[in-house]
Amino acid sequence: MGRKDASTARTPVDQYRKQIGKQDYKKTRPMLRATRLKAEAKKTALGVKEVALVLAAILVFLLAFYAFFYLNISNEVDLDLDPDEN
């Protein structure tokens, strides 16, 4: 008799799992589909970090390009100005 009572008592973990399972069944198919699509969109979407890194890389490239030509042209102008020529 004691054994029968012990088997019907459930642990809190089993009760929690059963409750979660019931909640999952209550969802309709469109809700489940929307949840799945939302999770997939979140995985594939570009984040702010990725966009910021790409913009920073482009900015660094343009600054390096500008600095190279600025220094190159400024050195050529200094060579053209000889103080001995009048």
C-alpha cells in the first residue's frame, strides 16, 4: 500500500516538465511558425557590431588612401621649391 502512494507522488521537476509541455501544446500552429521565423531572422540578421566594423574598415582605408596621396604630393611640392632659384 505504501508503494502505490509513493509512485503517484511526482517530483517537482516532473511537475514542471509536464506544465511546460502543456503550455507548448496550447500554442497554435501560426504562433509556432511565427516564433520559428522570428528566431531564424534573429540568427541571420546583421547586427550593429558587424555594420560598425565594416564602416570603420572603410573609413580606415579611405584615411590611409588620403594620407598616402597627401604626403606624396606634399613631398613633391617641397622638392620643386628650391631656394637657390630666382
